[in-house]
Amino acid sequence: MDLILYSCKARLNSYFRQKRLQRVLLLALGIVLSGFYSWIFTLLLQKAHEGGINPSVEKVLGYANLLLLAFTVLRGFFPAYIPRTEFIQRIYPIPPLQRFWTELAVELVSPFYFVLLNFLFVLFLLSPDYNFLHLLQGLLVLITAHVTRRSLQILVERKIRWRHSMFFAAAVMAAAFVALQVRVPMYEPTYQLPLMVVHLASLGAFLASNYFLEQAAYEPKRRVVNYSQNARRSLAWRLFKNHKTARPLLLFGLGFKVLMLAVDALVYTLKGYHILDKNPTIWLFMGPVVLYSYVFNNIWGFYKNLWLTTERATGNYKDFLLASLMPLRVPLLIDATLAILYVALFNHEHATFILLLYAASVLVLTPVALIASFVSPKVVSGGIMSFGAKTSYLFSFVSIFLMGLLFTPLLHPLLYLLYPLLIGGALFAMVAVLRVYQKYKYKIFETLYKTEA
């Protein structure tokens, strides 16, 4: 217990050690936003209780739990991957179970989870339809979402001994968790105490599965770069295949998109409707915005040698435009292929919108990525498995906002007229930045190279 308390205290002190004012303001903003969303859900529950809206009270409570679950899991991967930090190194002689509980407790002691807890408690205080059992259920959903994210991070970051007994134990406990969730989903509101016991048993099985999975993981994954001497292979392919930092991030983004589209395709096959229609935020993964927020919003940070070669050769902004598009070719081609296959096999009714959306998103997000790479370059550093945010948060959110504007034709077809305006504005801003490239090149060099000294 002393180790858990000491580690939690150290975690909080480390968070406010640097940029204290900025982080305090961000925490205050998060608290205000969580209170605002609690108020919105209170109004929805009141309207549902009075019969003023179509979803019932149970449906609104289920949506709140699903929002909590989705937001917690997606926060670890979008707009940038957040690695799982080992607070206690494996060289210390601490029992594995004690290390597991300590790290789990420390991970939950963070401003992010404090904001989510504030959302639950304010909703409990404001809404009479949100009782104490619902509050406990929300806490269970929050912990389940965190364990889900933790399991995904272990699979991403570490090598797994697939034939080890610990992995088989993890698979058995995960199967027990899934079986209980199929029978009694945790996100659906409950009014009976015995069902809470079932949810606790389900969470216990999932925690055991996560512990066994962690024991089956034995070392960080190693990234091996295989350089090809085949001159017939394009430079775009080599930039994608041989980059030891960009390639894992791009593959992870593509895999995340495959997962989201596969879930939607499975739901459509089994139930006959798309989760895209039930949850519009899933439309974000239809376009390539994940690839831009992971890598392309910092092209010169990832491919700084390409920038230096182009600068030493000509320094012409037209050559910079062609060079910056080179790393985008292969990942965008793969991403577009995935989107086209999904449309051809599972979503004929939205085919026109999806294809126009994808084309417009590429034409809008690519100029924004070039602007971000020149105006706000960021050093890409760290170890082999350093998956921290390597692009500008500002431009990542700008990309997400512009992608959101491209969804507006779902409201009315006349809003397709926004597409040429957004494309034209993005291209105009890109040309304006490229014409004053001389103003930014010294900042790029100082950021990417002088920091190494």
C-alpha cells in the first residue's frame, strides 16, 4: 500500500512540475467541459423521462456509458498514440502482482480520469434518474475501458510469448469476460444489485486477463530496417518501408482504421445497419485523418534528410512540394484501397458521399500537412518504441475540425458547396506559405538539427 501511495504522489508531482500554469488551466477547462456535458445529459435524461424525446431513459444512460468507454479507449490512440509507461522497471525485485496493481493505480491517477470522474459525479448530483447503482456502473465502465486500452498497448508495444501458459490463461479469462458481456453488457444500465455482482465478476476476469497478458509479454518490440538495393523500387516505397519510426505509426493507423471498418461491416452483416449511422464520430475514420495526425502533419520532422537534400539541391518551393508529397503516396494508396473495398462490399448506399469525402479530405488535409511541416516542425526523437505525439497538436485539431466540416453534406446536399471553398482555401494558404519559404527554412534547420548538438 505504501508503494502505491508513494507512486501516485510522485505521478501527480511530475505532472505539475513543468508548465504548471498551462496544465492547471487545461485541467480547469476539462472540469468545466465535463460539467457542461453532465448538464447536457441531465437535460436529455429529463426529456426522456417526460417522453419529450424518442430514446428512453435506459437508452440515454447506455449512450453515456458508451461515450465514456469510447472516449477512454480512443484517447490512447487518437489524435496520437500514447505509450504505456512502466513506472517500476523490471530490474527492481518487486513481485509481479504488486507491480501490476501499483502501475494500474498510478495510471488511473491522472487529470484525464479526474475529468471523467467529475463528469460522473456531477451527473449523479444533477440528475435524479442517475442513481447510485448507475454511478458504480459508470466507474466499472471507466475501469474496463482503461484495461482495454492497457491490453491494446501491451499488444502494440511488447513481444508476446504466444505459446506460453500465461498467454493461454489470458485468453481463457478474456473469453470469460466476453461471454459475460454478451449475456449482460456492462454499458446497459442496471437497477438490480445481483447484476452489479455479475459486472464485478466480468471486470475481475478482464483484470486477470490483463495481468496474465502482461506476464506473457517479455520485451519491447524491435524495429528492424531492411534496406533494399533494388533500384527499380520507387523512392516513395522506400520512404515508407525503411523508416523505423514513421512506418510503425502508419501501420498502426491503418490497422486502427481496418478495425473500425471491420466492426462496422460486422454490425451491418449481422444486424443490417451501420454504426456510422448511430455514431457519426466514427465517420472520422473513413478518411485519412489518422495518418495525417500521426505522421503527415510533421513531414520534415520524420523525413528531415529529405528536406535537407532538397534544400541543398535547389531550394525551390516547387521541388519542396514534390518532395513532400513523396512520403504520402504509398500510405494514402493503401488507405484509399481500404476505403474503396469497404464501400464496394459493405456500404453501397453511401458510396457517392464516401468517395467524395475521401477525395476532398486528401485535397484539404495535404495542404494543411505541408503548412504544418513548414510552420510548426517538431523533432522526432526517442527510443525504438517511442510513440509519443510527434506532430503539432494545434494542426492535428485543425485537421480534425476541417474533416468534420466535410461531413456537413450529410445534413443537406447543398453543403457540398463547402468542398470547393475548403479545398481552395487550403491550397491558397499552402501556396502563400511556400512562397515565403525562405522565412521558415532557418527555423526548420534550427529545430531539426541544432537541437542535436
